[in-house]
Amino acid sequence: MFEKLLAAIPEFKLVEDPDLREQCVECWMRAIEIGEWSFDEMLELPFTLLIDTDVTLFDHTRGVTLMADAMAGVMNRMRQDGITVNHQYVIAGALLHDVGKPIEYSKKDGAFVKSRIGRYLRHPITGVWLAMEVGLPVKIAHMIGSHSFEGDRTPRTPEAILIHQADFAWFHTLKKEFK
Ligand SMILES: [Fe+2]
């Protein structure tokens, strides 16, 4: 499973610290195990049930990670008002922001639907649980927990703001409202 995840999401390799990278992959493995998904099913899991899309959760994770990586690079190059971000944490947070979704979703009669847990606990909440369970830094757990509307009343760190914006840039764009 470890190697399959690295192949499906090559952006794990952007995490330079091997221990941090391993914790990120482990977090995904826990989510897949709790959600009782096969790896082949994971390759088809959509990134959202809210819009009609062919984009999988893995594709979305890759896209958000690459976008957040680019944003962090610009922030750190420009240093406006002296603001910089922890680039490695941004990459880890992006890789993990939706790690709770394999727990939020399940499959019924061949269709992807909300799971029993997912009806009560959305992915930002289960994502924090998974991150804390594998011992990830609380700053990364915070980025997961605050990336969606759950974070709208929570002060977001600069790193969490980048994850939130990169995620919603993809989500809103793929709504294709002007297509
Ligand atoms: Fe997302």
C-alpha cells in the first residue's frame, strides 16, 4: 500500500523529511483502512460529492499540493511584510487536507455516498483525528481542520490560508459555472 500511494501521488516526494513523509503516507493508509476501501476503489473515489466531476480524490490531492507548493514558493520569494511560510508544512498540509474523505464517503449500490461516520463528522474533523493519531505536528493538523468552512471561524495561520485557497481555487473552478 505504501508504494502504491507513492506511485498514485508522486507529490509525497516533495516532503523532504523522510519521517514527515512517512507520517503523511501512514495517515492516508489509516484513512483507507478505516474507510474499508480497496486500493482500486481509492483510484476511483471522487474528490467531492457536491459537483459533477471526473476528478478523483487522488487527482485533487495532487492538484492542491502542486498549487499550494507554488503559492508557498511565491510567498517566500516575495516576503511581503516579512511574511514567510513553512514550505514543507504547506506541502504536508496540502497532501493531507482531504485525508478524512475516505472516512466521510462510502459506496452503496455502486454509487459513492456519505458514510455513516461522514454524516456526523466531515473530513476536516476526521482528518485532524488521523493526523494527531499518527503524531503529526499540531500546526499541520490545524491546516487540515481549518481548510474548509469549519475553519471560517478559526484564525488560520498563513500556511492554512494557502491550503484553503488552493483547495477552493480547484473546487470553484471545477464547478464550471461559465462552461
Ligand atoms: Fe480538497
